[in-house]
Amino acid sequence: MLPTTSADLIPGDLIQLDHQATTPCHPLVVQAMKPWWEQEWGNASSRQHRLGLTAAAAVASARHRLASHLGVEDDELIFTSGATEANNLALLGHARARAKAEGRCGHVITLATEHHAVLDPMHQLQREGFALTVLRPQDNGLIDADMLNDVLRDDTQMVSVMAANNEIGVVQPLRALADLCRSRGITLHTDAAQAFGHLRLNRDELGCDLISLSAHKLNGPKGIGALVKRRGVSIQPLFWGGGQEQELRPGTLPVPLIVGFAAAADLAHADLETWQQQLTLLRDRLWQGLKSRHPQLEMNGAHQPRLAHNLNITIADVSGVRLHRCLKRSLACSSGSACSRGEPSHVLQAIGRSRREAEASLRLSLGRTTTAAEIDRAVDVISACINQLHGS
């Protein structure tokens, strides 16, 4: 047991620097959803009366607004419960459909730094008979078209590469990867849960065939996401019943959540560049403040291209358990994905960090509510803990 914690060292309210795990629902998003929980509570599939028709119109409006942010047609956007379901529908659904059409299970590729919501479905495909390559990126977390080209095979059917990494924030060169995939007739999927609402994403500029999205990473509600599917890309449903969402994702549509998703996307895109500039300044202030006090700190992942609100650092020669115990009463952050199952980050280990180093790493992710004063307090809190653990 440590005799003190950072709460004793640096008093004050909990500093929230875990916005890549989830974000607070924006007050305007809550306001937009409110009528659809109470007065307008109809089922969007019930077209025989006003309540149902009003709900269906709200879903159509939300779908159109979300599609417009991505440069796609309305019917190319399929609502899901979140990016995890969208990933499963894209990867399992497309691979199975393509294997059926081609008469064989082919080869699929992903990165060792992907979220488990991609890695786990890919390993399920491997159990079903698909050949799987898990590509290790460079130590900065990035890959390039040459690296991908080196592992392509004549039977490669699908590649999945995250747009922006959920732990180290690096932004992959999807356009170059897409050009390579298209030249070989390979389907490209991207998990864009961390990128949508933080980067401007246009499907045709990215070149992706399948894109997974989530609302709760951009100040929207939890429990709603979407899969963007290019026309002509075949998918088998994962379950059946009801026929909603082009019979690819049946079930009663959660109208309030869909309305909230569109409202959050509208808000994010209305001032996207301004907020990204502000978050970049705050993120760099955090990094420079920590680095000036502790020159031994190392940043994980390329400095650019990187999400503006992400900083991932490794603190050498400290116990990760003791570090997080020291921080937890003053600072909300993580050592990896919120879905990491308590294990040291597989992302950091894939880019060359040891298990011990991965445990002694911090993912610090900023949000719309983050202030300069909180950044300065975070520098003090983290620095105090490092000094305490080093016995200074």
C-alpha cells in the first residue's frame, strides 16, 4: 500500500482524460433525444399511424444527415448497436458472403494493433477456415502500402485497418491502402469509431468499402452506431427477424439514439477544425509539461498523423499497478483500451513495448470539456506520482 495518493498530493476534482473510452453526451444531444423518449415514442416500422410515421421520418432525417457527413447515399448507411456490431457485421458478414460466392474461404488481413472488436471476428473467421494474417506495424504504429503489399496473396479477399487507433491515436494512410486493395479486387474495411467526428471522413476520398461508426466517441449516446456499406458489397446478416435495415440488421430501431447520433455528428462537424486546433494545443501542452519535468518519458505512436486529443506515454522504471493506483483518485485515464480485459495493452506490445512497459503506460485522451487548467493540474498530478514512485 502507498502511504499517499495523488489526491493527497494534488487536491481537486477528478480530471477526466479518458475521452477515448467514451464521452459525455452533449446537452444539445440530450435535448434532441428528449421528445423521442416521451411524446414521440412510436415504432419506426409502424406505418399505419402518425406516431410510427413520425418516428420513421426522424430516422430518415438522421440517416440522411449522417450519410451527408460521409459523402454516401442514405441507403448505404445501416444502423447498428455500435461499432462492435458494425465490425462483426462487416467482417463476418462480408467474408462469409464472399466465400459463398467464390466457392472457397480466402485470405483476410488485419493489424496486430486493431481493437478486439476487429481481432476477435478475424480469429473467428480463421476458425471457420479463412487464412488470417495479422500484420505488425512499424514501431510508430503506422503501416504503408508496401508493407500491406508484401502480405497480399492471390486469394486475399478482405483487409481491415483502423482509421485512427484507439490507444495510440495514429491515423493510417487509408487512401494508399485502398488504392492497392482496389487494384487487386480486395475489400477494404475500416473501424472509424475513433475517427468519425474528429477527422473529416469522406468515403470516396478514403476509398473504403465498409466503415464502422459509433456515436458515444463524439459526445453522442451509447448503444448506437452504423455500418457504411458501399453498393455492390455483399453481406450475410448475422441474425434474422423483422426485416429492418435492408434485412441486414433486423430489430426495432432505437429512434431516440438514432436522433442523438445525428445530432452529435452535426455538432462535431459544425466546428471540427476549431476544436481540433484547440485540442492539439492542449495535448501538446500536456506532453511538453510532462516531458520538461521528466525527460525520460516516451511518446507511443507517431506524433503525426495523430488524433488531436490523444497522448500515449510510457513511464520507464515504475510499476504500472502502483502508478495507476496513485493516479486513480485524481485522474481518469487508462493504460489501454476500455475493452482490454485487464491485460496489458496488446497495441503497445505490438509496437515493441515490453509487458512491463505497457503496464506503465498512460493513454491520456482529451475532450470538449477539457480545459487548460485541467491540463496543468494533470501535469502536476502525474509528475507528483512519478516522483513518489521514483522516491524523489
